[in-house]
Amino acid sequence: MKPKWTRSLLEIFWPNRCPACNALIGPDKVVCEACGEHMLLEHDAVCRRCGKVGCICGKKELSYDRALAACAYAEETIPAIIRMKQSENTNFALFAARILAERLRHGIDFGEIDCVVPVPMHASKERLRGYNQAALIAREIATLLSLPCREDILYKEKTSRAQHELNAAERAKNVDSFHIRDIPLDGQRILLCDDVLTTGNTMSRCALLLKQQGASAVIAAAAATTVPRPKRPSPPKEETP
């Protein structure tokens, strides 16, 4: 534990802020109470197979076996996710990891887990950002559940465009940049972590690689999952005179 005077200096020069609303919060907090309540996604709102609020199980083949998410990718959480991705505030990673760990600890559907693996980021991008946010989530979950965090298994080659900049078809093709090292994983049940679950293509590609090395099951855990956009009401039809 840091000495009191050290903590006081840190609070002066680097005050702790809520990643969502940017309000000042106590040094032992990761989000303010109001934002924490608004960001939280009810566990039962997510399909436990695909990890989506709008289930996609019947629309595509997924290589992971189960899934869970802490928050919805929505108005309340987007500022926190952007600040995390822009190296401004990593509190959201800790907040989501703690929610996910709690749900895994009490979730009878997920079973035993042998290790935690983050979705990788290319080394040059990680150096630029200062961290891989998926790894921050994975490390915190691993610590809370007393599990090994394996960052040596998956790796990513450099691509010209980031996954979030692509449409669905481009995302499906872009996941070929994820690869796995020749590390045996015979019979292991793996928790695979990422920040945002969008189409499921990234998680599915990484899960397939893990199973090709012998993993018996892969559970996908996301800090946030995208939700269906509300349909705009159709304009009223003009009456024929």
C-alpha cells in the first residue's frame, strides 16, 4: 500500500475520475455510483450462447461455447470505452472485469476455467496506446478468480485498418490476422476476453485457434456487447385523394 503522502500527491496531479462522466471519484473507486448503475447490463439480458442482446446464434456459426458481457455498448458506456481506447482512463476495464468475475464466480452455466486469455493487439499498436485493453480486463479477472493469465498464446499481425473501422463483411475477413503459437492446450477450458463484442467474428476466430490447439471449451467474456439499434418508425403513407 502506498504511503498516505504519496497517495495525496497522486490525487493532486492525477485525480481519479469516473471513465463515463469524468466526475472526480474517490481513490478506491473505478466509476461513480450513478454511472455504475446505468452502465451495468442485466445478466439475463444477454444470450449465454452468443453474448448478444439480440441473439445471433441462428445467423452464424460461432466457435466459442458460451458468452457473457458486463455492459451494453450504448450511450452510457461509450464515453468510458472511448477514454479507455484513447489511453485517457482505464477504469472501465477494471469495472467490467469485476462484474464479469462476479458473474463467473456464481454462474453455474460456465463451469470450471483453467486460464484466462486476452484477444491480442499488434505489438506496435500496444506500444502506441500503452496497453492492450483486453489484457487489462483479462489480468483483473485472472487476479480476482486466482487463475493464470496467458498472454503468450495468441498474437496478431499488423493490419491496415482497425476492426472497428470495418463493416461486417470486412470484419469477417480481417480476423485472419489473428494467429496462435504452437502451445498445447489439451483439454483446457479457456476464458477469452475482449473489450467489445460486435459481430462475434474476432472472438470466434480466436476461439477456433484455441480449439485447434486442443482447448475443450472457450467462454467469451466482453466488457461490452453491442445492442440492436431501435428501428425508426416508417413515415405515414400518404392518402390517395
